[in-house]
Amino acid sequence: MPVTAVLIVFATSNVSAQAAASDRADNTRLSVTTQMSRADRDRGHAGSVSQDEFPALAAQPDAGIGKNTAGQAKLSATVTQAPNTDFWFYSADVLLFNDNDDDGYYHGIDLLFDADTYYDFAEVYAVVYLSLEGGPWNEYAATENFTLSGASADDEYVVVTELVAGYPSGSYDLLIELFDTFDGSFVASYGPVDTSALAFLQLEDAERDAPQVSTTVIVTEQGGGGSLGWLGLLTLLIVARRAAARHWPVS
């Protein structure tokens, strides 16, 4: 009796991320950000969503700034700005999510921070940056205007971002800058020199985070057989791999 071969192909792909980034011809950075107050998230509100595009990632240290030195690299975003003593950050924390290929690099950033002010109330906005391997700071998100209530913990703010494209796999630092909406002046910053929670974040974009296509071949021998049976199995395997490559491109 001939050899009976059963070919089973298992394939998965990060469809939404690849659809958004597969046709890019340049190195622009793409991301999707959801933002809201901590109180709104706790109440189950959806938040405000934006799709953002930025220029290609600047990954090399600026001249005169030492690579992998967080205190020096920080100057690339605030070199001529001094903080306002009426504003400060109390805390910040990051939770990374979405590692579809299980390689230890994530494409989701859940940032929670608490900024305070000497005033009873103050309207501000924040700009958030990433630095790859000690390189210059690259803006990746900006918040809408929100209100600080003195030194209360009830005004914590949440910025959740999925990096879609343009972010190579690597170790990133994160920096938050705070601005007064009254005149747009810089008032405070918080980064890796202030807390280790914003340092050494293992990140990559969703385009690089697609699961690998896997193929499983199950062969059941029922006796007899010959070269034609194995040739047929090989043909099936080649056809399946070509079909997988056509429908699930590997980043």
C-alpha cells in the first residue's frame, strides 16, 4: 500500500499591524495612541484615540552627547529649558504589552504619570519621547490639555500607545515633558534619570512583532510505499510554504 501523507499548515499573523505598515516606502514612524485621565479609565471610558505619523527615528547620539548616558541624552529634548518650580512630577510608571512573537520586545506602551502644581488648578499638556540606545529624543505622543489639581493624586493621566512602524528592536528610554497651556512654556520633565521605570524599555514596532509562520507535517505510514509517495509529500510541502509566504509575509 502507498504511503498516506497528511499535511497540516498552522499559520498566524498580526494582520492589523501589517496592513497598516506593509506598503510603506519610507521610514516614517506610525503609532496609535489612546489617552485619558486615570479616573476615566477606571470608569471604563474609551478615551481619545489618535493615529500619528512622525519623521524617521533619529537613532544616533547628537555630537558631544555620550551614547548610553541618560543624563546627557536628556539634554537633547530640554537643552535650553529650565523647569518651573511651581510644577513637578510625583511619579510615573510604564507597563509594556503586546509581544506577539515572544522575543522579549513589546510594541505597546501603557504610561501612567502624576504631575503636581503649587496652584490649586493649572491646565497643562504633555509631550512624550523615546530614545533608542542613548540616542536623541524622538517625540512619539502628545496629550490633549488636562487639568492638574494641586498635589492631588486624583489627576493622574494615562497615555497608551501601540508602535505600528518605524521603531527598530532595542532598548529605549522614555521622557515626559510638561507644558503650561496658558503660554506654552515648559514647566517640568521626568525621565530615566528620575526613575528607573522609564529606562531600558524593550520595544519594537508591530511590523517587527508578527508571529512566525509555522508548518507541521504529519506522516502516517500504512505499509508499502515508494518514491512517488514521498515526492507527492514534498510537492505538497513546497506549495504550502509558498502559499504561506504569499499570505503571511515575514517582517
